[in-house]
Amino acid sequence: MRRSASSRAALALLSVKAFALGALLALTVGIYVNAAAELDSTPPSAMNMDAYTQVVQKKMADHECSVTGFGADQVPTSALVRTPHGKLRMVSFDEGWAVFTGDARGTLVAVCLDEAPPAR
């Protein structure tokens, strides 16, 4: 049985479409597998802490700080503030409040129960 030219062209077109679909599928699966492998190789966040995070956590523990505040029976007396230059400073609660309200530059990190050291 002889195939006509149009049936051969249709078969060729079908083959090209199947090849393109297969290539797209292989590429998609390859990208997914690669992304999944990278996620699995990421170390736990506790082991991946940067130096800044470690400094913040140490200061917070040393000065009894909280990022969410304290109950009504405890009044914070100081605050941890990150300056616009990235330095972490312990300041009075009033200075921390000024940063929080936008009256002073920086970012409020936490409020603390420990007294702020005297200003230099």
C-alpha cells in the first residue's frame, strides 16, 4: 500500500511535534529535578545563620529583649536599634520609640528590660 504525499507530510509533522513535546517535557523535568536537588542540599537554618543574626540573638539574650514586647507587668527600659549604617546599638526606650515612629533614622529590632548603657 502506497502512502500519498499528504499522509507522509502529516506523519512527518506529527513526528516533529512529538519530538518537540518530548524535548520540552525533558527540559521541564530536568529543571524540576535540579531545583529539588538544590533545596535538599541547603543546610538547616540554624547552621546557616550569618554573623549579624548571631550578634542580634546574643544581644537579645544578654539584655532580656523581645521582638513582640512584654506583658503589662513588665515595662521595657531600652531597645535594640539597627542604624542606617547597619550597626546594632542598644539605646534608651525613648530613642527606640523615636526610631519606631519614624522620628529617628534606623530600624527597631527589639525592646529590652535591661538598662541601656549611658550615651557616649
